[in-house]
Amino acid sequence: MARRKASSSTVRPAGWRVRPHPAPSPWPPSPLAAAARLLPCPPATTTPPSSRLPRRSWLLSGNAPGARLRAEASKADPVEESLAAAPPPNAPSEPLPRPQTITWNWKGYNIRYHYAGTSGPALVLIHGFGANSDHWRKNIPVLATENRVYAIDLIGYGYSDKPNPREFEESFYTFETWGEQLNNFCAEVIKSDAFFICNSIGGLVGLQAAVMEPQTCKGIVLLDISLRMLHISKQPWYGKPFIRSFQNLLRNTVVGKLFFNSVATPESVKNILSQCYHDTSAVTDELVQFILQPGLDPGAVDVFLEFICYSGGPLPEDLLPMVKCPVLVAWGEKDPWEPVELGRAYGSFDAVEDFIVLPNVGHCPQDEAPQLVNPLVESFVKLHNGGFAKGIIDLGGLEARQVTTFDKVWSTAQGGQDGLGATFFKPSPIPAGFRALGHYAQPNNRPIFGHVLVARDASGAGALLAPPLDYTLVWSSGQDVGAGFFWLPVPPDGYRAVGMAVTTTKDKPRLDEVKCVRAGFTDACEDEESVWSSDKNGFSATALRPAVRGIDARGVHVGTFGAHVQSSTAPTTLACLRNSSAHYMSCMPDLAQLHAVLAAYSPQVYLHPNDAYLPSSVPWYFENGALLYQNGSQTAPTPVVADGSNLPQGGGNDGAYWLDLPVDNGQRERAKKGDLAGAKAYVQAKPMLGGTATDLALWFFYPFNGPARAKVGPLTIPLGMIGEHVGDWEHVTLRVSNFSGDLLRVYLSQHSTGTWVEASQLEYTGSRPVAYASRNGHAFYPKEGLVLQGDSKLGVGIRNDCAKGSMMDTGDGLCEVVSAEYLGAGKVAEPAWLGFERGWGPKEEYDIGREINRAARILPRAMRERLGELVKKLFVGEGPTGPKMKGSWRNDERDPKT
């Protein structure tokens, strides 16, 4: 800021659309998508359609109940006056927030600003040349319904102080001065980072502030930013002396003040506004007074002349390459001062996510067409403010975004899963400002459904991403053009590679094909499943996942793949991302959003028609005679009250207590059969994959688990007591992306283990997946029919029969959220029975070998021994304990690999 001299005196907006749904096959669109708000779409590409593979996108809209994440705002000082707000078209029945007018003291100067809104992200509205914060009167109340909105008078304008520029040794009214004012305003008044919403010259103020202090600005909306056509660098050499002479004439003679007096009249202001507004009916007497009145203040003429003589300083094209935050540029189609044809060039900068043409609008779209501008601003802020299903997650300065569309690089039709081969892709298109971290691979035996993360350095330091130093060829399918070449990035010191690149020539990938990540933002990874393998050199490509997964784990699934050659002894060097944010759960859904997700994705469960043992609610079980036993007092069990409040809490499964069926045989048999009509799914919500996904575990309670049955060739053999136990808890887990709200995959518990099924591989009713509970054992499977656990080639194993019998529709109000610890204390009241950590049934003790010998005496001894080993593997697990005692309560689900 300049030092004072020594002195005795002191739409339809083009380029934006409701996100479309791809063709509905083989899985259905989410009903949540129907409520989607306007979302910015990436610019179209010229890639042939045959090579662009879109993935199903289910979007949980910000319109879903409770989608507005609200944060407490800092309160400002007492109000001086209230700013009248023009009601928008189709105004809601509830009154809009009424802006307050407040004065802030900045370096001894009084600065006026308007403020409205009590929660949500902060927005600072920055006016253009000759205007003031009243120019945003049609925007402040509307935007303040979900945001904290501040509209500031830049020093020298509106009703802020107007110090005489001649009292400073250096130029005072510059973009550096206003940029410093804006950043100080965020630090001292807002006390947080903010989005800058700017018109005309205000756009350069916002860009300058974002360059000076990148950590302060979360994003910028530029409305008809000034091209600065009078900038000295844009003038021909022969015109520069004339411009300087004219500027001196205005500043240093009476000519300047005469010129100002000629334009500072109601008639002149109205004529000027009528030039820059396409819809002249918006140029009202009220608007004229808002613009004119503060221009009549003492000192306004000196500020006016100082700025029109300011032909130096930065241009938009100077600042945009240095901006670290996302930028949206919107332009009035009929702007006569800043032609849209010239403005389009700004859409090519990396930071600019989209360039939007506002039809039939002039230079001041926020005032002329607020019905177009307000939705754009709201959508941009929602997209970049973080929170659930907002598209971007901040990992602590490194922003990640999910890409679900790809360009095919190389494919093979042989080997791999089901012998159908695999295909390798690169993400495309990549959103502006983001960088690829690696390529994606998927077996050909399923529809394209995956995603990879791309990243952007939003730390302001510019050091979280770096290009590799080189690439190492890991393997190739051949040497000719068209073969697949697999490259491992060589990271610089202090960085890790998190993905590989594939080419179809011997030429190495470009160094900017993928980026490496600062080591502190990475975590250890491991192989998850085989994508494809080749006998040549023992090559295999595998999907990767974080090695440590749980509620408190920070590893983030990137979606890339690793490649291994059996003959190589080199260790795997790839990593996954790490969420290093201090608020790594900030993108988890709130309680209302949890209910919206459950309404969309909760499964329909089919029970086997011959299953005599059905689920029930926990209170029903207690009300129908469940008993609490204490070790040493087995002869005097205690009836359990309906809410479980008399159950002992904590203690672990120490054998001191357990639950059992009623003693009376009639009551016992009734309780064993359950109560499907009143059954519920009890939901635990938890963060997973570093807070980038939400796991919704739906727990189903069965009072009794029926006996197992074996299959030996054509024979079905009941296994007596094997498999029977009191108090059976089974679960289905929905994994939902916190980037998009998409259903990614579903975990189906199966006895002592389970399996993950990709969302694209499930059956659906509408948008909701279908699961099948097996007869007696209640293990879950994605399709009906027989699943044999054992040796399917020999036809020997434990039967899991699934068929469409009775159906439990968990979406019909039957999901009860019983735990969501990340929401904080008191948000979800956990029922007392959830804290019962002892056995939900007595410990079943029987000799497995004896039971098998008794039930399958006709089988050869070797076959009976094999069945015994299989029973131990499948049925000897965590036992009939409650959900909190299962390993998956705080960790990832258990699969056969683990």
C-alpha cells in the first residue's frame, strides 16, 4: 500500500446444464439426480464417441433434505441502516434475509459494507468502477439464504472514505491497494476464507487479492471482467504519448473537474447505464441514485480522475495464470464495453473451469439479470465449498476430484477374469486446473463403472504435485505399435507415484501425463483384486486400495492400478493418497443426507420361501420373552425390557452375561420364527477411505439361525446342530462416494466373511439394490440360486440357497440410524441394546466331527473330514455378538483376502 505524504491535513446460461443421465443400462439412475442443481460441466472434447466411455453418475443433489451444510458465522457490530432488497422473481414465501449496513475501520479509514446471512460459506461481492455495494442489492438477500454474504465498498468508492490521492508518495488507487483491503477484510471481519464474486474492474481486485494471499480465496466468479482496453500495453506506440498528455490534462487542470461535473448528473448517469445495460428497463431512478449519490461526496472527483488515468498495473491475463483457486467466468452476450468475443480468450486459462455466455445481458449482469447470476453463484459455491456430494474434497491443501469418463488406451480380449481380457484407460476430460495421477484398468467381464481421482494443488505453495523425473518400463505385451506398454513414474525426492501410465508405442509418456504427490499426502497401498495377468514374464495388473482401512485411517482410494512382473525383485513403489486435512470428515453426510441416501439406495431383501427363521426388530424380540442370563445365576434369568435399558453395558464379550430364547417351549418356538412385519434394518454410518466415502452398514437381527445343509454331488445332507444358534446378526454395507453421492459397491456378509460387489453388478428395483438372504444361514448374495461354499468342481460344500420368497423393503421406513459417531455427541441417540457387548445367544458347544459323522455317515471318511474343515472355516467366527463387537464396526469389512 502506498505511503502517505507528510502533510498537515489528514438462464439459461450457455455452457451450464442439468447434468444428464447416461443411457439406463445395466443399472438404473438415482431418483436423487432428478433434484440436481445446475452443475458446471467440463468443456466438450473432440474425442470420437467410440473411445469415450462414460460411467453411470448418481448425483446426490444439494437440494436433498438437509444438504445445506451450515457453519456458525461471526457476528458483526451494530447496524447503522438496512438495505432495501428488490424481491427476486418467484420469491419464496419465507422472507429473505435483510442486509445490514456496517462500517469497518481499515487503517484509519471508514469502509462501508453490507452483510446478510448467518451460516454457510462466506461470499464477498466486489463492485466495478464508479459503482458501490448497492449494485448487489438484488443478489445479497438471495445468496444469503445459504451463505454469509458481504458486499464491500472499495476504498475511494461508495460510502467508504476517499483519501486524496495526491497525499501519497506513490499511486494509492491501485489493484494492489484494493487487493490488500479485500484480504484484510477477510481476516478481520469475516475471519475465514471466502469466495470472491466480482463485476468489471472488481474482477481484477478479486484476482489480485487471490494472487497476494492464495489461502484466503476459495474461488472466484468473474462477471464481465474489465479487459482494460486503455491499458498502456494495449496502445500503439504512437498513441502512448498522446494518452499520457491527456491524462496529465485531466489530473492537473480544471478540465478534469469540468469533465467529472458533466457526467455526475442524473441524466448523464442514466445515459451511461443505458449504454451498458441491454435491458434498459433495469435502469431505474433508484439505480441512478445508488450510483450517483456517493459520487457527489467530497473527494470523489479526485478518485474518479486518478483511476481513469491509471493505465498501468496488471491485466486479467497477467493474474489468471497465477491464481490457485477455481475460477468461473460469465459474460453478458450484449456487453458493449467488454465484447464477449474478446472475453472468450479467458476460458483457456487452467484456473478457469468454465466460460458462460449470459444471453441478452449487458455489462452488469448481477443487476440486470440476477435470475441468471444468482443460480450460477450458488452452484459454483456449492461445488467448491466442500461437504457431501459437492464434487471436490480438500485433503489438506490438495484437492481431489472424481473422474468417471475415460479414453481407451489399450485392450486385450484374452485372459483375466472369465477369460475376457481387460482394458486400460486414461481419465478424460480432466477438469480445468486438475492433474491426472495415473491410468485406470478394468476387466472386460463387466460394464465400465470405475473412477480415478485427479488432483489440484490448492495449498498456495505450489509444491504438492510434481511431474515425474522419468518413466521405467515395467512390461510390454510386444514391441510393435499397438502393443501395451506399462510405465512406472520415477518420482522426485520427497514425492510418491500413485498410479501408472499405459501407451501403445515404445515412446515414454509425456512427463506431464501423470503427476507425483508430495510424500506427506500419500499412504501405503496394497493389491485388491487382479485385473489381468499374462504368462509372459508372470505379468499381472491389480487394482489398488489403501493398506489400512477404518474409521480413523486416512488412506484414500485413488482408483489407479499397479503392475507386477514375477521375474522382478523390485519392491512395489506405488502409494495411495492420504487425507491430511485436520477436518478429514468434513465431507461426510449430515443426518438428513443420510436419510436421503438410505431412501435412494437401501436394499430390498428377499428371504428364501422355505426359511422358517425370519428377522425381527430388537424390541419385538425382547417383548416376546428374551432372557438375560448371568454366569453363576443361570437358574434366575432376567426378562429384558423392550428398549434394552436393563442390559449391562460395556465389558466386552467376557462370558459374564448372555441372551437366550424364552424358557417356555411355545414362546421359544414363536420367538425363533421372528417377526418379518415389524423387522428393521439398524444402520451404522461411518467414514471410510480417509473420509472420501461413507459406509452405511445395515444390520439385520434374526432371533434364530437355522441348521446348515451340505451338498455332496446330488445329495443334500442336513448337518444337525451345525449352524444353529440364537441371536444372529447379519449385515449389508452400502459404500457411497462422498465426492458425488454415487453408490459405489455393496458388501454382503456371508457367515464369517463376505464379499464386495460393484454397484454395476447388482440387481435393482428402481435405484435400489436387491440382496438375497440364504435359507437358514441368512448369508447375503447378489442373485438368487444356489451358492456352494466348498469345492464347486466336485460339487461338495455348504449350501446357500437363495430365492424370492417374502421381501423386506428396507426403504419403506424400516431403516433406523442407530450410530453415526462422526456427527458428534447427541446427533444420533444410540439405543441401550447397542451397548450390550456380551453374547446375543448362549455359546453353542458341540463336536463338529461327531455331528458330521452322525449326519453324513454314508460319506467316505475323507469326505466327512473335508466337510469338517469347511464348517470350521465358515461357522467358527466372532460368534453371536452384537454389531459393536464385530471387527467391521470400526474397520473395513472382512473379505476372503483379509
